[in-house]
Amino acid sequence: MATYYGTYGQKVQYLSSDPSDVQVGQVWYNYTSAALKVRRDVTYNSFSSGGNLNTARWGLGGTGTQTAALGFGGNAFPPSATALSATEAYNGTAWTNGGNLNTARFFIASATAGSQTAALAFGGDSGPPDSPSTATEKYNGTAWTSSTGLNTARERLMGSGIQTAALAFGGLNNLTGTRLASTETYNGNSWTSVNSMNTARNGSGGTGIQTASLVFGGQIGPGSSSTSATESWNGTNWTTVSSMNTGRIGLSGAGTQSLTVAFGAPTATPNTTELWDGTSWTTSPGTLSTKRSILAGAGTQTVALAFGGESTTKLAATEEWTGTIAETKTVTVS
């Protein structure tokens, strides 16, 4: 008769408490609680409501995790088209006001892998009137400090990385109507121009780190000229990879170069969520409860946060995404 040891090469662990470094597929018996347990993947693929932002806005920057996120800048139109400097921190339940940006702006990018207490904000529009910005600021959890600006002023750009090693790519100079493919790296003090993307675009999604990033979707022409094109960055060059299933403008996302969740779309575009596995995109059954674009995102492919944006008006709504996560389950028999 086959045994667990014979099949897997080890015995079921007999422990007084659950292990701290448990892996998917691991099985153990907790003799204190008299329970047989297993670590397994559980798929939710759904959004649930979180606490609203204190200031409804669109075109804001976002960074951090689902339970420790940061939102900053944006625009509160209507009623006013004035750029915002307000910063808010999320604790998994509610948003709290923090220190204001030194330069108020919207259509801002952020280092999406940065943390709530070590964030980087760059680019954006400080208008009206239209005024693409090079402004770069560092956040320490309390206040923003100005740093050396981008080499190319831009708004609706994408960003990835951390406060001391960030990547800025794409965007728009709204004064000239020029969509950008240019890319810059940040070393904690200054920006350096590096190789450009293959497709110039603005209003895209971006995830990853400085040496391994992903850009997806966005606007490639006037009006509603959206793209589904996806490119992968290896620290030196951008490579075109498999396209999204639904091209769109003003989307956001969370994750890494190999594991990303993308969400958000304008009112005229289907409200779809897509998952990137490093090779291709899959459309998820889970969608935002409040459809919106020009929103912010934070977190990972499996545990993410979507907040702010616009639909028919500016929004304060926050939604928490749960994808496929590992959970410990007690094995029961009857």
C-alpha cells in the first residue's frame, strides 16, 4: 500500500504548533489542536470595498501595499480644476491625512514599488493652464522633500521601483501634444536618460522595479486611440511582449514584471481586470465595483488596492483586490 512517505519522500510533520515558514503543498499535524492541516492556493479574484479617501480625486499617484498605501496629488475637478498637494495614508481600513507635496500636481507618476514611508513622486501637471512638470519629491512618512527633477517634463507618465532606484517612462507633453517613449532612471539623487520604449504612450499602467518593469495599455494618439501593447524592461532595453486582451487608457495596476494585475478603464471601455503571468494576459471574472479611470494602484498581483479616479465625476472610492493567495486549511473527514 502506498504511503505518504513513499510518495513524497517525507513523513507528515507532527508539531505542537503551526510552522512559521509554511509552503504551498505542505501538510502537518498539529497535536495541540488535534488537527491535520494543509497549505493550499485559494482563488478569490474579486474586489471588496475599503475606506474612502478623505479627498475625492483623479490623476493621483499611489504606492505601497494594500494595508499600507500612500495616495498623493491629483485633481478635484469638479468643482475646481486646481491641482492638489494633499497626501493620504491607508492602514487597511481608513485614510489619514499626511504632509502635503511641495508642488501640487495631477497626472502624476509614482514609484509603485515604493513604501508608505519611503515614496517618490515625479512628473505631472501643475496647471491650469497645462504645465507639464519635472518635479521630483521624496516622502519620509511625514513630509516631502524636493529632489533633482526629471530631464524631460511630462504628465500621465508611468513609474516603478523604489525611492532610491526608480524608473520613469512614457507620458505626455500636453503643451505640444507629444507622446513620449523616453525612459529615465533615478539613483536617489538625480535622473539619467536611458533607452526608450518601442511605443510612445501616456496613461498606461506600469509595475515592477528599476531593472525589471512592465508597461501596458495607454494612449497612442489623439482622442480615444488606445493600445493593448505590452513591453518588458530588463534594465537596458524594452521588448514588446504579448498584448492585453482589452486596450485601454487611464488604467492602473499592481505587481511585478512577471506577476501583474491591471484594472481600470474609461466609461466607453469594458470594465475588465487582467492578470499577467510573465508570458500572457488572462481576463479575470473579478471587476471593479465602481468603474473608473485615471486611478491609483498599490500592492501585488494577489493583494492590491485601487483608489480614486473618475467616472462621471471625481471619486474617493477604495477597493481591495484579492487574487489567488495561499491559505492554511484544516483537513476534515466525515
